[in-house]
Amino acid sequence: MPHLVGVGLRFVAVLIDGILLMIVGYLLSLVFGGSKSSGFELQGPGAFLWFAVGFAYYIFFEGTRGATCRFSPIMTAVFPPPIALET
């Protein structure tokens, strides 16, 4: 069951997401020719695809699970679970 966590764990969670998306960006730079010895650079279609993958990542995971992959290891969610209201 997800629970609420503090700012520190949420920062770690965002860091995990960033690392995952940077890996995707690097792989895309290998395909689109933007890889350099000092890093990588994405322009044009490669950059557009990277942004699209990032948006799709957040939309898919938060829409279907209520959390991205980053939240799974620390068991948090964007929204607390729904509460049943008695009438």
C-alpha cells in the first residue's frame, strides 16, 4: 500500500526518473548520431522523440499505476489511495 513520504525520498525518486530518461536520451543519440566523447547532443527528430518518450513515460505510468517507476522502490504514489465515504 503506498504511503506519503517526505521531500528527501521524493527527490531521490525524481533523480531515479532523471537517470532513466537520460539513459533513453543517450540511446537515442546513438541512433540519431548525436553521441560525442564528452556526452551527447540531441537535435531535431531525436530531441522530439526524447521529449515524446518522457511525456509518454509519465502519462502512462501515472495514469495506469498512479506512480512512475521511480516510486515503486520507495512505495509512494502521486495521490493517496481513495477513501470510501459513508453516507
